[in-house]
Amino acid sequence: MPSAKLLILYTGGTIGMGHEIPGDSNSPLIPQGWEFLQKAMPALSLDGFFTKEKGIEFTYKSFDHVIDSSEFNPNHWAEILETLSKNYISYDGFIIIHGTDTMAYTASALSFALQKLGKPVVLTGSQLPIFHPRTDAISNLSNAIHIAAANVFNLPVIAEVLICFNDKLLRGNRSTKSSSKDFSGFESPSFPELGSLEQSIQIRDKYILNIPTEPFCVLPNFETNIIIITLFPGFNPEILSRLANDKQLKGVILRTFGSGNAPSSEIFINAIQLLMDKGKTILNISQCQEGFVNMKAYKTGNNLYKCGVISGADMTLEAATAKMMWLLGNEKNISLLLGENLRGELSTI
Ligand code: ASP
């Protein structure tokens, strides 16, 4: 019988939350320790289904301070990356239990920082805490275990950072949180789902990345001096000119209209040019959920292209943000790599 060793890292999130005042359902939810979560899922115990029936060996680790994922920053990504790096050789797969609010950002960040990843790293969480009688936590966690211990369940090993949530398996850096109330909390607007976990589990092999042969390593640095600007009719370009003088600022993500379009007024284009002249990297992504930036389609987009703005193609906001932070943090060839497909995060025409 095939067996597997899985490492589960608990970082926090609704899945393991309880009410601040026990018994008072009107008090806010706050993260609880790992024991709280484990107690509510007997299938994880030593004589539970996964270990007794399937031979899966679990190791549990937890952040010292488990958090609501709205508190996440690159130090938390570094903590996850350190755990993965130290334990990489000893395990067949990894599960990161994470709040849903910033799960897609963390999944994107990990996808870039984990170089030549050869094993599944599966993020999951839930919309209702595990103690709730209608919780989605148990099925989400159980599904994540099936994907992380793929060989035990006769499934293909997916060597990617994934989000497994509400019976869907998504590429992490293609995912976005689409609902704060539906059990179906995540979508992959511009890339097919990698699998579905209904009564039977279907993996869409043709979409999964090849398993690399080169050695695994981690590049964990992220630059935080970037900004995201969403354009709107009436946007004041002077704000961009003022930003150009911020010496710390390294990069700007411009959320443009439609297929990457922006106002063509002289004052707007001059502001973009000034940012470029001051050495800021500018990445163009669309405000459309299923947008694809093509700065050659319209004159209003072409102006940006001529200034040297880089096309983010169909990247999600989360992937674009993590990618820019990571490339700037590791002093990679930013302008060349930002618009290239590094980990399946964008489509090329
Ligand atoms: N605020 C929570 C978090 O992201 C929401 C959740 O987990 O669903 O940690």
C-alpha cells in the first residue's frame, strides 16, 4: 500500500477561530490554537481514517501566533518558506492552513519564491469555523489531504502551489477570493480549474505544470515599497507626479480599463513618463476580472506601452502584486521577467 508523509502548517484563519467570549456568538471571531482545530477533526487522529486506513503520516506545525490572514505580511511568507525549506526533503506534500482573506496573495507569493518546486503545496481554509455544525472546514481539509498525498489516492502528483477550496482545485497564482459568504470562495477567472473534487476526484492533467528536474531552492525576499493604483474616470494624474518623487517607491501596479487602457491626456502621460524616468517599474493589469492587457489594441493603451509600461497580460491582482514584490525583492531583471510567464501565472498570446 502506498503511504505518504504530510506536513500541515497552521497559520490561522476562520477555519480555526472561536468566539472571543466563549458561548457568546455575537462576540468577534479570533484564532484559536491547533488543538482546537485538531479536536474537531477526528479523521486527523492517529486512529483516524487517513493514518489508520491510508497510512498517511502527519506532522503538525503552527505559527507561534496564529492570525487572521488580514494581518499577513512578507515576514509571515518568510516563516512559511522557512518551514517548507527546512522540511522539503522529508515530506511528500505540504498543507498550509490559512485565512481566506489573503490566501490568494500568499499562494501567489509562495509560487514565485519556491524555485523548482517538485511537490504539492496546498493552501486551504474555510468560510465557517470548524466548530460550526455546517462548517466547510472538514471537507476542505480532507480534500487538501487527498491532493497533497496524491500517490496514496492514485492521483497525479501536482508539483505546484494550489488552493483547494469547496471542491475546486485551483492554481494558486491564478486564484482570487471571489466571495466572503459563499462556500465557493475562490475562482480562477482566466485559467481553467486544475481539478474538481466531487464524489470522485478529477484532475485535468493537461493544465498542470511539469515536475522540474533541477534542485529545489527558496528565494524568500519581497519588496514592500510598491503601490497599486486603480484608475477611474476623473482620476487626478497629479497624484502620480507626486508619487514619482517618493525615493523609496520602487514599483506601481496600474489597474487600467478594459484591455489595458488609460486616459490619453498629456498630463496623465507625462505623469507616467515621469514615474518611468525616476526609475519606477510600472505594471499594467486590467480592472476586468477576465481582462487581458493588450496595449496595442487601442491608442489609449498604446500611450502606456510607448512610455515603457509592462503588460501584466491576464494576471490577477494578487499574482501581479506578489510577482512585482518578489522580483524587486530579489533584484531580478524586473522589466524582462515581470511580463513573462514564470509559474503559469499568465497567458501568452
Ligand atoms: N478574516 C479571515 C481570515 O482571512 C477570513 C477567513 O479565514 O475566511 O483570516
